[in-house]
Amino acid sequence: MNIKIKFIIFNTALIVLITFGLGALFIVTVKGMLNKEMEKRGLDLGRALAEKSGFGFALRPESEILEAIQEIMQRDQILSARVSDARGKIIAHSDIREVGKMVPPQSASQLSYGKNKGSGSYIDVNLPIEGVEIRDDDFLIPDDPAGKKDQDETIVLGNAQVLMSLERVETFIRSLTATLAAIILGAALLVMAFVFHILKVFLSPLQALKKGVDMLGAGNLDHRVQISTKDEIADLARSFNQMAENLIHTTVSKGELQKSLDLLKRKEQDLRLFRGLIDRSNDGIFVVDPETSRMIDVNEKACANLGYTREELCRMKVTDISPNVSDELAWKAHAQEVKRKDYVVLEIIHKRKDGSTYPVEINVKFIRLEDKEFFLAVGRDLTDRRKMQAQVMQSEKMSAVGQLAAGVAHEINNPLGVIIGFAQGLVNRLKPGDSYEMPVKSIEREALRCKNLVQDLLTFSRTSVGDREPQDLTHILESAVTLVETRAKMGKVTIEKVLSKDIPKVLCNQNQIQQVIINLANNAFDAMPDGGKLKISAHLIEENPLSWVSLKITDSGAGISSEALPKIFEPFFTTKEVGKGTGLGLSLVYEIIKKHSGTVEVTSRPGETEFHIKLPARTGRELEEHVIQVRERRETSGWSPDRDLTKYGKGSLERKPEGHKGV
Amino acid sequence: MERRKNDSVPKRTILVVDDEPGFRDMLKWHLDGIGGVDVATARDGEEAMKHAVKGNIFLVITDLTMPRLNGLELLEKIKEKNPQTEVVILTGFGSVETAVHAMKKGAADFILKPFDLKAFTKMVGKILGKVQEK
């Protein structure tokens, strides 16, 4: 229930109660006064009647009594009047029919109120009629024994009764009550209306304020209370508005705070994500101050490439890591060029923390942002690209050499064949001590060397040719080692084999892999002219997601110079003295391994040179599938020029037990 | 007829076919050294066929690349004419596949150029032994 209704009910009830109380009091008082007046009148009339009746009794003129009654009856508001004797017998009555009836006699004055059905309320005034006994008087009342005893005393002769109607009083009271009630109700209504109006005037600004507070509570800080009055409530409203105004500037709601926090969190997340992405870039990124060449920021890749931490790099200058712009002057010139051209792409050298260098392609962009100047440099490590380029070059060179070799070798074959043929024939026919023995044998030997060179060239030109079979690498290694053992013994080289047992089969051309091992072993023997140790080891290595069969051939020779190291796989490159090497052995190794989807790497230092070959290990399933494929291919085509030599060798063996084995 | 009188067993003939005169001569020199066989030479397939029609040739040693009728064609013609005649192919290292192809067409064996006396002697001895068994 709102305050207005409460107030109205309370006020109205109070006023009604008070006025009703006062009205009732007033009516009771008035009624009492009027009744008193009536009583007084009744008593007066009764006394008059009694007096007159007393005379009547004394003188017996009944007419006097009647007269008195009639006189009384003429008065207002008189219902009846009667006179009874001492025994109670009505001797005179305003209603003649009552005469002679008996009523209880009374000796004392009595005033009572009563009510008739017909005539309404009345006042019953009953007074004794008194007389003085006169002893010698004959006409004393004989029947009164009391009269005999108390001879000189007042005696009761009878009773006079007057009934006065109260109708008029009651009518008056009723109308008074009605009037009063009407007045009270009217007043109450007026009061209600008044209170209602007053409340409306007072409460509407309060309600406006309440609404304002509600709105404020709900977070609507823009709401203002409009009050046109010029009282304290208006002051309050002004204060309220001021407060709301202040709240806007000083306070935010929890929801808005949360919103801001979320936004902040998202922004921070974005920033972190961005930073993470930048850090994981494949290129080093540098933010550089163009004035000082100081590095303002770098990404993780830049740190990883250079071997410094970010903190270290951020304290350094570009001139510290780039020998190309090693001093301030060089930097100034460089910075000017970048600013002039907006961006510059150049290939330079970067120096790592450990002093080593690597080639970098730097893309420097001049950026002006928020009144500051930056160089944003993206540095791509060119090591791999250079390696790739070298590989491509190598590969192109190889194929050129191969084509050349194939062409030339065939032309050489015939004259060489003639020389060898005759030389060998002559050697066979030499007699012991023949003076031509040395020259003829020399011809044969040198011709055979030429033959080996030609064979190497041709092997080289046809490394792509050859069927591959799932092969047991350990077996290939063992048989290759057998082939080189004689030379090892002669050269005082011990061979150590470390062959792991878990090596899976490798899809390869047995002859070619054997050739690789023989070439590497021969190379190692050449590197150890005074003897040494040759270690051959094979293991399975896992480099997720691939597994490889790793083959290492390590010698204890003098090592390969760093100048020669990058060139050793190039065809015709040899460090051996003239006439000793063809310069094809290692390039052949490289070609064969490459054709087997493998890799070959060499590391060398004095006393240890290691050739590390990795061939993809095949699962049993892969190998099975390969065998099935090959079988199908063989069944569909009778002959293919790509076939492996060994296979045909075997084929010819089957046909002819002593068939020529080819290579 | 006169020959028969002189030799109880008629000499068998080995035909060497190569367009390289040096190689031809060298092979002939070796084969002559074996003894017991005649060695004829031809510079190409056509010339070789002229010898072949005369008969009595039990072994043809032929190069592959020659002007006018190469080794493979010669092989086919000879095998067509006289399947008994053995044909050995001379081939350079690196073109062994072609030689193998030739063997599928009926060649008995192949000899790798430039030259290997041991392998050559062994091959000839083998074929001679086979022929004598017959």
C-alpha cells in the first residue's frame, strides 16, 4: 500500500472518529438537557395536579380534579394524566375508560422513563397526593389505618400521574443526529479530497525523485528529475540531478566495468596472439631506430638466428651484427638510402653471437608512425637457399657431366679396347725376362686406368637406371667390406663394423649401394696412406615422422680442408695427385644416394672424417607393395631399358650357367 | 675339296663384325691365337651377311652400332638364316641393356667394350666347347 493511500485512510479515519465522538457527546448532552427540561415540566405539572387533587380530596369536589386533568391535558406533549386514591383506584383519568381501574399505590415521588408501542418514549411522573390529618375532622379518610396512628402528620391521599411524550425530543435528536452525521461525512469527504490534493502536490515530486533513484539504480545515469516547485523537494531534486551528473563522471556500473575489462582482456589476447605469431615467423624481424641503428625490438626468430636473447639484442645496434654496416658512417649512408627509396632489399652477412656468419636477405622498410621513424627489417636466412642453389647447380652439373660422359665414353671405348686387347695379349705372350715386359705392362696398366675412368663416367651417367629391391643393408655392407678387405690389409687399415641388428630392409639397388660403400672405403684408404682405422656403422634412427637407416663411414685420416669440403661431391673434383683419382667417386656416391631419396653429409676434422648416409627405412608393408608393383610391371612388359643389370645377369645365368655377369 | 684333303676336320669360322678396323684386327689377332678356327672379318652387317650365306660360320661376334645393317638387325637375319649360328654382341659399358635385349632375341652372350681379355677368352672357350659337344 503506498504512502498516499495509507495517509488518506489514516487521516480520514481519525477525523471521522473524532467528529463522531464529538457528535455523539453533543447529541447525548442535548438529549440529556431536553429530557431534564421535560422532567422539570412533568414534575411541575404533576405537582400542580397533585396539589389540585389534594384540594379535591379534601373538599371532595371531583370536578376540581377533572378540571385539573383537563388543564394538564391541554399542555403540550402530555400523553395522559390520572389521579388515583390511596388504595390505588383510579378516580380520575384523562381517558375516562381508565377510571375505576386499580394501579399500585405509591407513597413516594417517582420519575421513570418508559416506552409504549403506540406513542413511543415517555416520562412517567408519579407524585403522591399529600394531605394533613385533622383529628376532629369527620371526613378523614376512614380506611387509612396510618392516618389513625399519625394523626397530626402528612398523609398520602393518592397519587397523581402524568405521562409526558418524549416523541418531540426524540424526533429532534434524530434529526440532529442525521444532520451531524451528514456534516461529519461531508467533512470527511472534504478532508479526503483535501488530503488527496495535498498529497498529490507533495508526493508527485517525491515520486519523480523515486523514479529517478530507480533509474539511477538500474544504471541509467542520464535520467534527470524535473521538478517545477520551489521548495525543499525541488532542492532535493537539484541535488539529486547533481549527484547523477557526478556519478556519470566518477562511477561506472559493474556491467560496464566488466565490459571494459572484457574488452581489455580481448585486446591483450589479440596482442599476445599477434606477438606470438610474429615471434614464430620464419624470418627474423627487427624494429630499428634509423638515427642510432639501435634495435628497438626483435622477434624470436631473429634471436634464434643470431644466438642472442631479446634483451641482449635490444641493447645492441645493427652495426654490431652486420659487418656490412660496421660503423656509424656506413649506417648513416645506409639509413639515408633506405629513407630515400622507402624500402631496400639487399643480401648481407649477419654475425652470430659465437662469431660465425650467415647470409641474409634483408628487406628494410622505412616507416613513419605516430611522429616516430622506424626501420622495419625482415631478415631471411639464406643458408638453406644457398645450399639449395648449390644442390641444384651440383645436380645440373652432374647431369651435364653424365651426358658428356656417356657420349665421350662410347667413342673412347673402341680405341681403348684395341689398346687393352693388344696389351693384354702381349703381356700373355711375354717370356720371363723380356725387355719389353715393363713398357708393355705399363701400357696395359694405364689403359686399364682409362677403362676404369670410362666405366666411372658411364656408371655416373646412368645412376638413375636400376630396379630397386627391398635389401638387407647389413648384407650389402658385409659383401662390400669383403671386397675392400684386401686393400685394407695392404694399407694397414683396420675395419671396425658396428651394425645394429634392428635395421629394417631398405629399398635400394644392391649394386649401387655396394658401389657407394666401396667408393667411400677407397676414399678413406686414400686418406690414410700410413694406415688407420675405418669404422662402418649402421643404425636405425627415428626423426618423426620418418625413420631412416643411418650409415656412417668414418676414417682416421688427415681430414678434408674446409676449402675442399664444399666441393668434394662435385664431379672431377679431386685432391689426389694427378693420375690417382678420377674425381668421380664421391660425386657418384652423392648421385646414387640422392636417387635413393637419401642424404649424404660429410663432417671432417683432422683425424676424423665421417660420411653420414641416411636412407629412408621402409615398413614391411611398403616393401611388400613395392614387390607386388614390380612383379606386375614385369608381367605386363617383357622388357624395360630401366632394368637392373644384376637381374639380367641372373637371367642369363639361369639360361647359361656361366653367363657373363656384366658389371 | 682340297681343304678337306688337307684337314680331316673342316675348320670352323668365327666372323668378327665391327666398323672399327683397330678393334676388328685386335679381335682377329686374339682369335687367331686360339688356333683351330678360321677368323673372318666384316666392317658392317651387310658385309657380314655375305660371309654368312657362304655358311660354315659357327660364331658371329658383332658390334651393335654400325653403318648399314646394325648388330641387332644382323642378329635377326643370321638367326633367321641359320638358328645354329651363335651370336655374341659387343657392347660398351652403359649400353648393356641393349645387349640384354639382343640376348632375348637369341644372342648367346655379350662382351663389354673396351676390352677384357679374360672375359673374352672365357666366353669364346665356352662357345667352342658347346659347339664341339654337338
